[in-house]
Amino acid sequence: MGSSKNNGKDNDFKTDSGIPLKPVYSEKDIDDQNLGLPGKPPFTRGPYESMYRGRLWTMRQYSGMGDAAESNRRYKYLLAQGQTGLSVAFDLPTQLGYDSDEVDAQDDVGVVGVAISSLEDMERLFEGIPIGQVSTHLNINATAPIIFAMYLAMAENRGLNFSQLRGTLQNDVLKEFLARKAFIFPPGPSVRLSCDIVQYAIDKVPEFNPISITGFHVKEMGASSIQEVAFCLSDAIAYCDELIARGLEFDRFAPNLSFHFACGRDFFEEIAKFRAARRVWAELAFDRYHAKKDESARLRFFSGGSGAVLPAQEPLNNIVRSSLQCLAAVLGGAQSIHVMAYDEAHSIPTEDSVRICLRTQQIIALESGVTKTVDPIGGSYYVEALTDELQVLIQEKMDQIERDWGGMIPAVVNGFPQREVIHRAYQQEKDIESGKRVVVGLNKYTTDSKSSIRIQRTNEKAALLQKRRVKQLKKRRNAAKAKQALEKVRLAALDAHQNMIPVLIEAVKSYATVGEITTALKDVFGTYKDPGLIL
Amino acid sequence: DGHDKGALVVSRSLRDSGFEVIYLGLYGKIEQIVEVAIQEDVDIIGLSILSGTHLKAANRLIHEIKKRKNRKVRTAIGGIIPEQDVSRLKKIGIDVVVPTGTPLSKVADLLRASLVAKKMTRMNMK
């Protein structure tokens, strides 16, 4: 019980998501029954029995810039510095289905990620990188079917068996409509394409996680941790229902689903969030989907450090923030981690700033000792109480979506989660302005001195070369073959029951480009326009 | 680009502090934005850019406005703008630059100040 001396100040002690906190927690606050052991349902303490004792999380820095050659150099640098899995960042034109040589793309080629317009670009990107041995995360959504087709075609050209390929596709279009906004086609066809990938991959590319159902961008947009997990898992329900409607058994695809969460600034709430998410998913798997295998109920996730809480002011402070985020992800049991660079609010990372991200992970992994036993935080009165509380609140939010909207797709189409999130984002900005929400170096303990950090600049030369390259490719290739392949793409798109991946692999092999394939798909599916809610 | 949190939050804030806001949404083409802005007879065109293409966008924006011989409208750009680029944007002709971290109230103040400056310029020209 709070002391009356506090005069109601106890109300000021809340988690980032607004959960009121007691002055102290004790054994009375733990429900032991929910704890279990790591590797056993409901996986509160971790999805695997040995966790980091058996194998460290994958150190996977999101990266991409300029043209394929420039990104290839950066990937080799990262691998040499100890990165253990690749994570490809694509430029906006590639994400939105434009070729590098298109007028609409001109300012954005190679700016926020690598420009990939053709199979040739993809092969250049992985030049000298053994894709049969390195795990690759392809952060692509609306154009995921095309990019995945290129990755597979590249593997074929190298004489690799698809079963040798390990990695993940983000491929989560629902969160695009909700938060990330790099959508192309309307929700229906988008989900179809997403599920075509999943269905194809569980059969032909079994070591790949064909989808990474993502809460990250929802949190970055301004959601609480409760909303992040609730919306993410509600998206998962929508995908699972679609796959089941196609005749797939839950146990057939569920083990290959993966998840992606942000790691924000409330240290213990984030740890508890990851544990609660595993529990909610396990219950969902067994109760709603009648999973028969433990693997179907095991939530595995990638943690992306939150960039939204890293200000531009006094950027080196962000190394501290990112370290805390990384530690929370480790204590929360992440399978794969990306640490945000200190210059996140300035530009994409330099070699130096991304190296510090890797070192952060390596220092935590190899010097701090936290990996020497599984789930060292388990049994903490506070963390377990918070995990229980979060589980209840997440479930309540998910129930609300089901009850009031009939699921996540109708909810998103009607703008419900978006309104909730932007309302909270606005409130948070006002709290920063008033000083209620402290951001050290921004609204408290500030200096007048300007930061003088070196930032990564866009490689204009590489962008120009890339534009020329794509133009030349379109002249060089067998135009008739490409045209034929595109027609097949269009016909396949018209048939809702045809899985598009085989036809896309053929198309990319004939050097049909990202832009051309997208245009063919747009002709059939149409495009989606964001309603632009302000509230 | 697709990250519209800043644009939405600033739009909401400006609306709440008395501005009339016409929000044109994501991935706008500069030519179309300027066209609509002039049709609607706005005082200020604001762009939110997080992708690093602010200098190019600024050049296009000023070019499109000049092309239409419009002397009234003011311009503002916010988002991920490196320190070194703030003065570059001003040189290109952008009236208000609000990099990330600028308090919402300051955004409103700077926009209002740009309108006063415009009025004063007009008065001085009479």
C-alpha cells in the first residue's frame, strides 16, 4: 500500500503503457502456475530449453543503401564484424514497386535502402555471400512476392536446393495499412499475395520463416506495448484464418510463423511484454486453433530497437538508450536483435555507428554474463506481476477487436487501431512538450552545443549508375520473353486460387522488373489509397 | 515516404491551435501538392520528409511555386533534417525548417511568424 505521505503521487508511477505500479512487489504478486520452464508451453520463460546457453540470438543489423554493390560491401563489412545474419533494407521505390529508372522513383533511389529492380541486382547484392549458409532477413512487404522470387531464382542459378535457404521475409502487409504504410494493392489481394508466399514456402522452402508478423511499426507509430502486441497478434489471427480457409492445417504452417516487436524505453515493461506475448500466442494456438504440436504454439521473435525514442539532440546518448533496449530484448528472450544506431534521427547508419550496434550486442552476449543461465529474470516479483497484467490487457484489446469489428482486417479498413495509435502519439508529444515525459538532452538537461557527428550521405553516383543499369537491362534482355512472362503474371493474378510464386520466379528469370511486375499486378488488383485520418 | 506519424501529429497540433489544415496524405507528388495548395489558396505548404530527400524535394517545391508565379504561399519542411541542411534549405528558399525534436508549439509559432513576415514584406512593397 502506498504511504499517505505521497499525496496521490503514487498515481505518477506507471509503466510507459499506463499500468499503475506498486511501491514494491513481493511473492504475493506472483502466480507461480503460469511460469513453467523455458521451452515448454506457455513459453513464458523462453521458447527454447537452452536459449542462449545453446545458441546466442542472431545479431542482425538492418542494412542497405545505394546500389547492390554498395550494400554488398556493407554486408561483407558487417559479417566481418561479427554480424550473424543479414537483414536487407530496400529503398522506397523497390518497396513501392517502382524501378530505379522510373521518373516517380528518381529522388528516392538507394536512399533509405538498396535499389533492387531486377534479378541481376539481387545477384549483385549477394555476390560472394554464401546464401546457403547465411540466414537472410528480407524486409519487404507489398513487393515481397517479387523479391522472394528473385531470391529463389538466385538460389537456383547457384545450384542450391531451396531447402538449404534459411531466413525470414517480413511479408506482413496488414501492418502496412495500419502503421508502416508501404502498401500498394488493397487489403484483399495483399493478404492473398502474403499467404501465397507462406503456402509456397512451407512446402518448398521449409527453413525459411515466410512471414514476420510485426508489431514494431505500430509501437514506433505511438502505440503502447499493449496495443502493439494486441494488434500484431490480431494480424496473426487474420493470416492464420486465411491460411486455414485455404485448407492448410494450423500445425503445418504455425511453426514457421515468426514475429517482430519493437523494444522501447520502459525496461521491465518490454521484458514483460515479450513474455506476455509468448503466453498469449500459446493460449491462442491451443485454445483457438487446437494446436497439436508445441512448435505451433512457440512464439519466436525478432526485436528491433525503438528509433522513436532516440532524439537527434546529443546523439551519443542514444548509445546508452540502445544498450538498455538490447539488454531488455535479451532478458526478454529474443531470437534475433537489431540495435538502433545513435544517429538514427539523422540518417541511415555509418560504418562506425553500426559497428557500435554490433559491439553492443557482442558485449552483452560475451561480457555481461546474462546469457549464462536461461531466463535470469524469471521469478522477479515485479516482472512476473507485470507479465500477468500485460497478458490480461493484451487479451482484452484483442477481444475488443474481435467483438467490435469482427477481426483485424475490418478494424484496419475502418481506421480503428490507427485512430487509437495516433491519439496516443499526439498525447505523448504533448507530454514531451510539457516536460511530463522526460527525454534527457531534449527537454531536460540540455546544452546549446550542436552535435557534430559524421552522417551517412546518399551515394548519388551509385543511384545514377543504378538508373542507367536498369535502362540498359531493359534494352539487353529478350523483350518478348519478358513480355510473355508478364502476361502469365497477369493471368495468374486474375485467378484467385493460383499461387503466384512459380509464375513470379519465371518472370524474374526472364528479367521482368519489380516495376513491370507491379504494374501488371496493379492492373488486376488496383491500388490502395490511405484515408489520411487526422482524428 | 510512409512514415506519417510526424505529419499527423503536427497536423493535429496545428488544427488544435487554430490553423485550418488540409492534409493531403502520403507519397504526394510535389506538382500535385502545389496545384491543390494554390487552388485552396493556402498560406503555407508543409512537407514532412523522413527519408533524407528533403533537399531535392525543397528544390522541386520552390520550382513549382515559382513556375506558377505565386508569391503568396510560404513553405515549411519538417522531419529528419541534418543540422548542416537547415541553412541549405533556407538558401533554397524554404521559409520554415523544423527538424525532429522541435516542440509542437514552436512549429506553430514559426509558421505564424512566417506569415507576419510575408505581410510585412507586402506592406513594405506598397
